[in-house]
Amino acid sequence: MSPMSNANSMAPTELSPFVYWSQTKGQLLLKVDLKDAQGVVAEFTSTTLSFAANGHGARGRNAYKFQMRFFLPIDDETATFSVTDHKIELQIRKAEPAWWQRLIATPQKPHWLRIDFDRWRTEDDGDLSEGTRDVREDYVEEYNKLQKQEIGYVKEHAKKVYLIIYNLAMFVGYLHILLIMGVLYIRDGSESMKHTYEYVGTSFKFVQLMQYLEVMHPLFGYTKGSPLMPFFQISGRNFVLFLMIEMEPRMHAKPVVFYVFVIWSLVEIVRYPYYVSQLVKRDNGLLTWLRYTIWIPLYPMGLVCEGVILLRSIPYIEETKRFCVDMPNKWNWTFDMVLFLKVYLLLLALPGTFMVMSHMSKLRAKKLGRGRAKPKVN
């Protein structure tokens, strides 16, 4: 045998610990057979689990890891784990309460996965009959390889293709705006700020209106999450853009318009490429870090600029009475836009800022941990 073949035969193999699983109708419990475990990492998505830890297992003291694709979706946001001297337990909530016929998507069970008979529920405890399943979902990697061999590329769902095109188009739109502003600033210096709205105002109105599609995406099942958060964020921007800036020509030349356009654009030229990377399943550590970190300085700066625009608009509205309704009128009611703006400013400065920053802080804690389960506090 040649030295090369000896080297290959001695190459280290990936070690997997024994994993014992059981279920209730709404929950899964996985017990990892590792003693004195350290550096435990459990990374979840709605369909997969990646586990790694150092500990004493079947092959002695070593680094152990495993991956699995679940039989049905789980609630990855609530997954937790606890570590004791003799084992690691992972508590996982099912996305929909139901009895599973098996833990993993594929019928073939890895040698290290076993049933926890101490906690196992029998078939009499629930209906374990398997409904119609799409085998392509059980063998994702194998199916994609087969498609590539047969037709030369992997077919994508129309929804995914649409989302990729949408996010790329929005990225190009905001990048176009930022480049125009940058070129003008390099050429004319601070004088270019007066002409910001003249040159990019129409483009900005277009991309901001297009963002309302992001409110529709979760409604039609294109993306996860609630439509309320994007609706409030987009509507808040458009309130400032269309009612405070567009409707008052004297606001067009204010430097604060330049600043708020730069801040909004910087946020978006990071956000949309990140979404594309997630759609094509090409994680980029720097892009992920930027997506969930750049908001820390930019969001407060943006809120300050929006507040300044609202404050600068109040004297103009008092002068023109724009959007105000005075008595008498056929509806027999009044509306004071100046008072509304003052109340809006209070909401923007306190609860609005807290709501947005808290939402982004939770996302950052989750995403920069790459979906890791949280250690359970006993």
C-alpha cells in the first residue's frame, strides 16, 4: 500500500453521538448521550438541526456533531437545550401539533439515532399514519443534484424567482439613488444638498411605493412574519416623504432631506443583498453582520432626521393650513394637522423608537447566533 493510501485511510472521520428521541403531540425531546459536554451549539431552522459539542461519548473524549432534517416543520424560535453532567436535552416545539411517524425526513435512519423507550409513546397514543409526502422535500440535496445532471440546472419555484428579482431590483434602485447623490456631492460639495430632491426625489418616491409589496408578501405566503411591522415602517417613511417633503416645495432644498435619503438608502443597500443571499442559500458572514448591525447607528440617526423634518414642516402647515379642517363645514368636525404632528412626534420619539429598536435587537440576537437554541435556565 502506498504512503498516499495510508494517509487517506488514516483521515479522521466525523463522529456522531448517540441521540435518543421521543415525542408528544406538540413537542419533541432529543437526548444526546454526551458526558461532561462543553461548547454545545444547536443551530435550528424550521426544518433542520445542526449540533456540535465536545464531550465524552461512545468514542471517548472527542468533538461530536450531527445534522438532521425533520419529518415536519418545527418552531425554531422556541427551541431550547439544557446541559447536565451526563447528557444534553433539546426541547423542540412542533410547528403544528401532530404525531410524527418518524423524526427525520428520510425513511433511512442513521445508526446513531435511536428511540428513547423510557419516554416513547405507542401508536395507541395517537395516529401515526403518514399522509402524502413530497419525496423531493425529504431528499433535497439528492433531488437538486439529479436535476442538475438531467437538465443542467436546478429549477426554482416561481415565488423564489420573483423574490430574488424583487430584492435585486430594489437594491439597484437604492444604489442608483446613492450613486447619484455621491457623484453630485463629489462634484458640487455641500451645494449639491439643495438639489437632492430635484435629482433623486422621483426615484425615491418610486422605490418607497414599491416597498408596499413587502406588506403583501406575508399576506400571500411569500415570506414569513407579520405584515404589520413592514406596514408601519414603510408608512412612517412615506408619511415624511410624501406629506412633509413632496407637498411643501420649501422643504425640497433643506440639507436634512439629503441626510435622510442617505440614511434610508444605506440601510436598504445592505438589507436587500442579504435577502438575496438567504434566498439562494449563500450565507455571507460580513453581509449578515452588516444587516443586523448597521441599523444601530443608522436607525437613531434616521429617526432624528425624520423628527427634524416634521418640526421644520410645522410652521409651513400653520401658514398654509394644509391638511387642516376648520369649522364650519358640512361634516361638522375639525382636524388640526399641527396638533397631529406634535402628537406624532411624541409617539415617534418614545414608543415608536422603542418598538423599532426592540424588534431589531431581537432579530440581531437571533440572527447573529445563526438560529442557535438558547440554553434553558433551570
